[in-house]
Amino acid sequence: MKSKTRNRRILTGLTMLFILTSIAACGTSAQSEETPAVVEAAPLLIVDEQGSTEVDVEGLETAVSPPSSSGLTASEVEGLLFMREEEKLARDVYLTLYEVWGLNIFRNIASAEETHTEAVRVLLDQYGLDDPMTSDASGVFVNADLQALYDQLVDQGSQSLVDALRVGAAIEEIDILDLEDNLTQTDNADIQLVYQNLLRGSRNHLRSFVRQIENRSGAYQPQYLTQDSYEAITGTGIETGSER
């Protein structure tokens, strides 16, 4: 099953912002009766200069469409349930590592990850799916593989500051791979909207962690992405645009 494959990849492979801002009011210029006003949607993502990338959850709630009567496929449901907790895992690991090391990047990106998991929650609500996050307590997960992974990551990231930053980079690499995989499993425009925006955030966060690692210990080698994919991401600047 896909879930077993994904969880196995995470567990065996891992050694493993949107700054929330007010939405700019959409202005309209004076229009004639024959020419309807054109209103541009505000971006769903806002990014600070360090690359922390948060989702405007309220803006997302207004952007998604009413659910279709056809519902979701089993793969779409599986992907949403997993991503809800995977984004929480990123948040919880970063909060814990911030307590250990006191480096602001962990606190800032943890705040961004909170909006990422909430973005998935919007879709769960939209389609009437039960939320797997029965507890919002840090470090608590329904998915047993993610629970074990959390413990492993925190242990690894507590060894040294560079190890903690490498954990952050690994989480973002894996998040990118899972989001890309989930995108291949859906043609639902609302799910694509969320996943594309989360991908932009994960790429930005990877860039931020890599920059911190290189400032402290030299070159970083990708842990899960191919070298070509990694270079395509880190070879470009922070993404400030968002999918709407």
C-alpha cells in the first residue's frame, strides 16, 4: 500500500512561510457599466526575508470551492490524512529543537508549519473527513510511524546544532517528496491549490536550513532529494509568489 511505502521511506531513509499577514485589499478602479470590475485574489502565502513561509488560512478558506458530489478517491483521502500529521510533525520537531538550541529559525519555521497543518485541516473540513489529529499536544501522533519518527528526529537533533539543522533540512526534503507524490494522485483543484502552496513553503524552508548549515559547517549534501532536484531548488532564490 502507498501509505506503507511512504512511511517505510521516511523511517528507513531518514538519518531525516508563509509569515501570516493581512490580505491586501483588492482594489478596483472606476469601471464603466459595460466593463465589469476585475478583482485580483490576494496571495495565500507571505514570506519573510529569512524564508519562513506561512499560509493565510482564512484566505484559503475563502479560496476553496464547495466539494463536488463525487467526493475524493481513496488515494486523495490517504494523502490528506497523512499530510495533516506530517506537517504537525515538522512543527513539533522544530518547537522541541528550539527549546534545546534556542535558534530562532526553529521557532519561526515552527510557526509557519502550524499554518501548513491548518491548511490541510481546511480540506478535511471541506470534505467532511475525520481529523486524525485527535490531540494537538506536541509530539503526539495517531500514526504510529510518525510517532516513532518524531522520537528519532528529536534524538538526532539533540546531538548538536548542526545535527538539528540537518534534521530540519531532511524534514523539508521528505515533505517535498511526499507533496510531489500526492500531487500525482489527484486532479482535484482545491487539493492541488493547497499542495502547491505547501511545496513553495517547503522549498523555502529547505533553502533556509541549508543556508544555516553552510554558514556553520560548509557544503550540504541532500539526504533524500536527487542532486539535480536539490540544485534546482537551492540554485534559485526564495519564492515569494503563491498559487491561487
